[in-house]
Amino acid sequence: MVLLDANVLIYYLDETSDSHVLAIDLLQRLIDDDEQPVTSHHIIEEVLFILSRIDSGIDLTRVVDKISKLPNLILAEPSPSIDFAMRYTQLSKKLKVGINDALILQLVLDAGITKIFTFDNKLQKDAQTLNIEQVTR
């Protein structure tokens, strides 16, 4: 399983982005390699927030529809227990990372996701600290 970070989805959606072609190529490679793409409602919310800040008139329903067309995409969600919040806040403190990155990393750990696909260099470095494999160019 490979977690798709928000920036990957944004580059996939934004045809004007300098990283659009690379994101498409790497996503296609994951599909060709039969990797299971995973994201979460939290990550999708982040994508929608960022895209609506860039373009206040964007059709967010259309954005979600396009995300839903990624082959075999599934959502991984945290347990519905407050313990999840405790674990990611502790991870944030331990790794000295932002709370959003800690939430994503904790989700990866809890869901048994083995890889992460992100263009965020800091998140990549923090994932390596936890022995989470990277999707590389």
C-alpha cells in the first residue's frame, strides 16, 4: 500500500503545475506495479482547502470526482478513538514535526501502509526515520 500525500493529488489535478507530468508518470508506475494507492479524508480535505484557496470558483465536487477515478484508490482512516490523537501528538513531539505530518505518519503506521508518495522533502525525511519506504522518481 502507498499513501498518496495531498501534494501528489494536487499535482495530479493541476495540469498547469510543473510537477503534473511527474506526478502522473509516478502514479502510472504505481498502477502498473499493482501497488494499492491509499489516501484519507483528511488528505482529501487538505487538497480541497488548498485548491479552493488558489481558485475560489473551483468546482470541488468535480475535484473529488477526479480523485475518485484513480484506479483502485482506497481510503485509510484512523480508529474512531481519541487514542489516535494521543499517538500522533506524541509522535509530533518525539520527531519534532508538525502536527499534520505527525497525523499522516501515524495513519501510515496504524494502517500498515508500507510506502509514502509525497513531494514534501521534510515529510519524506520524517518517514525515513520511521522506516517508511518512499516512492522515488
